[in-house]
Amino acid sequence: MPKRVDHNLRRLQIAEALWRIAASRGLEEVSMRQVAAEAGVSTRLVQYYFETRERLLVEALALRNEHDRKRIEGRLPEGASLRDAIRVLLLGLLPLDEESRQSTLIQLAYGVRAVNDPLLAEHVIRPSKPGLDELVTELLAGAQAAGQLHEGLELMREAGTLLALSNGMSYDVLMGMRSADDAIALVDYNLRRVFLSEAT
Amino acid sequence: MPKRVDHNLRRLQIAEALWRIAASRGLEEVSMRQVAAEAGVSTRLVQYYFETRERLLVEALALRNEHDRKRIEGRLPEGASLRDAIRVLLLGLLPLDEESRQSTLIQLAYGVRAVNDPLLAEHVIRPSKPGLDELVTELLAGAQAAGQLHEGLELMREAGTLLALSNGMSYDVLMGMRSADDAIALVDYNLRRVFLSEAT
DNA sequence: TTTTATGTGATACGATCGTATCATAAAAGA
DNA sequence: TCTTTTATGATACGATCGTATCACATAAAA
């Protein structure tokens, strides 16, 4: 048969164009034509690889979620302490560099839309909520068993607090209402509040 | 002269129509025609009271901010303790009923757009940041002076934590990832963490 | 080399958008 | 009563949108 092109690569190129537009101009500027122009291809090609605009939006998000998952997983150092693992995880939620800023922005833009769009909600909520709460709670339980925590803590609620704190600061950092250093300092303040000592 | 109509009332009616659309279908569905239809007036009328779509968006937000400010101010009971004042303030940030849910949704939708729209940013950031951090910090300082707090707290950081916590949970509650009761319980858990005893 | 499935371009259609224009209804001041 | 200013309706224009259609180039399979 014919030309033999890597479809997955082409789809990724187009999805990346969408990400750039969504992050820099907002989801409402994401049209078939704009995405095509940003990707440097014809509009027909975007139609070819993603039949409809709705599918384009959903599948570009799915690709971004996969992209983010790999990025965060790659961050966790091998022999990290429980405390450092939690810290890396929390800081991973903050828009501290250009790429994570883009991720936060995309996630937020889709999130707002998903509130009244059940189809999108499935793709937004599922990967973001997969059990971060449970994961952090388990990490805290491990630290508690090792005697690294202050006494009298309710681990599930501490986990919820830490995660909601990061999410809340994400928005502030994104809007320029809080500096990145400030956000990191506040994460560390709360880790100090939970863990017994700074040392590993 | 002629018909003599209350312009401010008309503008509010149209703005309210915009709020309903923005909260139920998203800001990208806010068009001059849709707002006019929702308000039950002609498109021309929307043009008459808000010259352009951009002005409509900005001024409807300003009206909503004013609306929210009154609502929150009306909530604080007269002889409330410092702890209750902070609690009311924090819970006021959460989408616990239909009206505050609408406010959160509107604020978030505008916020996302404001990230890449400096004109909007001025109207989104200014009223939301006016010094909530400072206000909560001062309330905490008052409580500390009255001997109501645990020792070793950094008040500014505790204030930042409490506010970011509420903001972070707002998103979760909005998306149905966390129940309202759960969010309230987490606020109270953190208040217990900071204040010495439950009693006033 | 011929065929044929795959990939790409050009273009067209109907809908909706923001905005502008023109006309008119209504009521306060003369 | 007549004029004049305010408020509202009807409608039109150009742009952009999502999507569909038609044509054609290309390279593997025959």
C-alpha cells in the first residue's frame, strides 16, 4: 500500500500544537484550523487524524495525561526517603517550570470545562484522582511506622491537607499571586509540621 | 425625556443571565445572542447596555465580585470569636451551596482565561487577593495574643496554608471528587491543629 | 508496470459569532 | 400638542467555525 507514515507520531505532533494553544491562548481558541496552523499542517490533516473537534480535545488530553504521568514518574529519585518522596510528589503538582506550568494550565482549562461536560469529566477526573490521597496516606503510614512523624496526626487528613494545599497554591502561582519559592517554602513548612526532623 | 428605565437594574439582569450561562455551560458559550436569549431581551439591548462583548465579560465579573463580597460579609455573625470568624471565612471560599458553587465556577472560569489576558487578570486577581492572607494572619495574631493558639506556629504560613487548603478543596468539591462534608471536616481538622481548644 | 489503498490538499456549505446600521416606540419637556 | 431624547427592535455584513466533499499524489502489492 501507500506512503506509510507513523500515525502515532503525527497525532502527537498535532496534540502538542493543541497543548501550546490551550496553554497560551486558552481552550476556546483551539479550533481545527488554529491547531493545524500551529502544527504546520493542513486543516484536512487534523480532520484525518482526529475525526472531530470533540475527539481532538479528548484525545489530546489523554496524550497529555500520559505525558505528565511519565514526567512525574521520572522525577522520583531511586533511593528517596518517604519524606522526600512525598515532597517530590507535592512539588510535582506545582507549576514550577514552563512544562509543569503548561500542564497545570491545561489541566485547569479542561477541568473548568469538565464541570459541565460529563464526557470530558471522565478524562479529567480519572487520571488526576487515581488515588493520590491513598498514596500519600500510605507513604505517611510508612513514615509513622518508622517513627518519623509527630504524634496525634490523622494520616488521611494530613494527606488530604498536603494535596489540597499544593492544588490551591498551583492556582496562585499560575496567576502570579504567589512566587514559586513561596509555594515551595509553604510545602516544606507543612512537611516540617508533620515529620519529626529535617534529616532523612 | 423618554422611557426612564433603571439602567443599573437592567444591567444586573443581563449580568445575571451571563452568570447562569457561564456557570452552567462555560464562558465560551457566553455570546451576545446567548446572553440576550437567557435574559429574555433582544441582542440589541445587550449591545446597548454593554457596548462590546469584552466589556460585557469584564463588567459582569465586576458585578459578580460585588455580589460575592456582600454575600460573604453578610455571613459573619456579629459577636463571633476569632476562630469562628476564620472558619466562616474559609468555608465561604468553598462551593457548599448552589450560589457559592456558581461563584466558584465563575471565578475559576475567569481565572483560567485571565492567565493569558492581562485585562481580565486585573479584575480577577485584585478582588480575590485583596489581602485575605493578611486578614487571616491578623486574626490569628489576635488569637495568639489571647493565648488561643498552639505554640511554635508561624502565623503567616498557617494563614497561607488554611487559605490554599480551602482553594484547593474548592476545585475538588466542584468536580465531585470530594464531598462538602469532607471539605468542612478537613477545615475543622486544621483549625483544631492551630487552635488550642474547640470552645470559643 | 499496473493497481490500489493510504495520506494530503483545496475548497465549499451552513451556522454562529461580534458588531454596525437603520428604523421606531415611548415619554418627558416645550 | 409637538418636539426631542431615550430605549428597543429588525436586520445586515464579514469573519470564523466544524465538517463534508472532491481530487490527487504516493508508494507498497500485484
